[in-house]
Amino acid sequence: MIKFQYNKTSLQSLDKQLKMRVRALPTIKNKESALRSEVKRAKEVADEFDEKLEARLNEIQEMLQLYDEYRPDILTVKEVSMSIKKIAGVRTPILDKVEYSIKDFSLFNAPGWFLDGIQYIKEIVNIALEREFFMRKMELLDRARKKTTQKVNLYEKVQIPGFQEAIRKIKRFLEDEENLSKSAQKIVKNRKAMEEAS
């Protein structure tokens, strides 16, 4: 509900607000469209990482049987470096690099596949982390898209029509007031003319 008064000041204020929203609407719609396509792209990339992860796990399926010999504390994620990239005004995380810490172990006492196994685990962790970053990016972009869609709907369906209706009412009121004033002036003028004539 738009609050207004039946006067020219209110009319000018409403007109100014209406013009501002009408000018902003195409920009907001473009932002919504850009966010929608970025969300779709991030989802596609996350899905690709899912497929990549599944394919990689299938490739090393036979090796996974040997995993009982592997000590989980040998390889740990030491640091995950990330940066921020703005997409349509939304700050999204970008995975830069992952640093690992490898605990010393004896190559002579460890199974022959350990070094390869460590590399495979690094690859799998990298894929899983990249997927998580894209999922987070998708969530942030989708939240921003929903807010932008709400704003588009608010402008299109509530505020712009509301301002237009309020402006129409004020203009009608001011026109009626002007017509009444003119009519009153005519009546006064006619009375004076009749009084002068008699």
C-alpha cells in the first residue's frame, strides 16, 4: 500500500519514485537473467565433478580393496587457499590450491602401491573440494537470484502499478478540485453580473 497525499508535492514525489523504478527494472531483470545462467553453469560444473569423481573411483576400484593397508594419517590437507570472484555483484569462492602434508613413511616397509595411492587420494580430494566450491557458488548465486526475482516481482506487480494508481488518483483529485474551483468562480462571476444587472 502506497501512502500519499492529494497534493502536487506528493504527486511529484510519487512520479519521481515511479520513474526511478521503471528505469531500474531492466537492470534488475538483466541481473536476474545473468544470475540464473550462472547458477545453471555452476550446477553443470558441479555435476561434471560428480561424474569425474565417480569415474575416478571406478578406475581405482580394485585398489580400494587394498585400502585396509593404507594409514589415513599419512596424507592430510594442510591448507586450502581460495579467492573471491564477484559475479553479478555476488561474492563467490574460487578454489586456488590445496596443500597437503605427507607423513614420513618407509618406502621399504610400505606396500608398493602407496605412492600411487597417495596421488589418487589427492586427486579425489581435489575433485571433491572443487565440487564443494562450485556447490557453494551455486547456492550463493541462487540465493541472490531469488532475492533479485523477488525485487523484480515487487517492482512489476506491486510498486509500479501502485505508484501509477496513486498518481492517477491524485491527478483526478487535482483536476476535480480545479474544475470545482472554476465552477465556483463562474457562479460567483454570474452572481456578481446578476447583482450588477438588477
